[in-house]
Amino acid sequence: MSFSLIAAIGKNNELGKRGGLCFNIPGDLKFFKETTMGYPIFMGFNTWKSLPKKLPGREHFVLTYEPKDLPEDINAVTDFKKFVEENLNSKQKIFVIGGGSVYQQMLPFCDELFLTEVQASDSEADTFFPVLDKSEWDRKIIGKGQDNGLDYVHVLYTRK
Ligand SMILES: NC(=O)c1ccc[n+]([C@@H]2O[C@H](COP(=O)([O-])OP(=O)(O)OC[C@H]3O[C@@H](n4cnc5c(N)ncnc54)[C@H](OP(=O)(O)O)[C@@H]3O)[C@@H](O)[C@H]2O)c1
């Protein structure tokens, strides 16, 4: 296994709006940090832009057609196919952390998905997680919580 994916989604697969997140859930940010800590993380340029700063303890790979304005310690990835081929069978797990376009392109190459399923919707969302074919995945609830009045469950999907 080399690619794992992590995302927080609403009832209608909402991921983001206006370049940011739909839901403010500190407990989920903690889960994200604990789950991804120590692993390389792979993201699209828009998601990189949305981060307040480089996330400590994780090597960053940022997908962009044209590397620009990236700090020296961030790895730019311009050739998606080459990146996937080079890492698909590696022993090192890489976390795919978004956003919508990168989840869409990477889903076929991921063996496990950590999805935080938020029991809320956001009519202003403009970015969505792809619809999963549930017959392809085993679903296991691995945690749950409530934050800012939002109920959520952490779900681990493993490819059958
Ligand atoms: N809920 C969650 O868990 C979660 C997680 C992450 C992000 N988000 C949200 O998702 C939204 C961002 O998602 P997004 O879909 O707009 O953007 P994104 O996937 O983060 O980044 C898109 C950018 O990645 C680059 N890119 C994509 N495919 C490429 C390819 N095949 N080759 C080279 N470069 C490629 C392009 O960058 P260039 O334009 O630089 O070429 C493209 O504009 C934000 O609202 C963010 O807050 C939510």
C-alpha cells in the first residue's frame, strides 16, 4: 500500500467553499494531525494555498502545472502520472490530503480512505468529494465526536 487518503466531507460530499473548508471542527484537525504525522503529504496547489503554513513533521508534495511561489522545502510535482508510477508500489505510505481535483484523480490509486463524515450540509460548498462506489469498499467506524454543534464519525474505508 502506498497511497492513503484523508478528507472531511459533509452529507452531500461537501469539501470546501471559496478556497477554505466548509466545517470548523477542531477535533477533526487533531485527528488529521495524528493520522498524517510523520508521513509525506500530497496535495493540489489550491490546498497548499489554503494552509496557514507548512505543516510540521510531514514532507510536502504539491501538484501544480507550473511551479511558482513555492518555498524551497516544498516539493513541486508537475508530472502527475510519473509521481503516481514512482510511488504506487513503494513501502512508504503517502497521504493524499486534497483538494477536490486531487481526490478525484488519486482515488483509483488509494487503498484506504480516512473520511470524517460530518452530519451536516453546506449549501455554499463549491468543491466536492467524488461519489464512492460503496461496493468497492469495506466501511468501519473508527471514532466519533461532536464539535461546534456538529456531529461526525471517523470512517476507515478499505478497498475490497
Ligand atoms: N474537506 C477536506 O478534507 C479538504 C481537504 C483539502 C482541501 N479542501 C478544500 O478543497 C478546495 C481546494 O480543492 P480544489 O479542487 O479547488 O484544488 P486542489 O485539488 O487543492 O488544487 C488544484 C490545483 O492543483 C494543480 N493540479 C491539479 N491536477 C493537476 C495535474 N494533473 N497536473 C498538474 N497540476 C495539477 C493545479 O494547480 P496550478 O493551478 O498551480 O497548476 C490545480 O489548479 C478548498 O476549498 C479546500 O479548502 C478540503
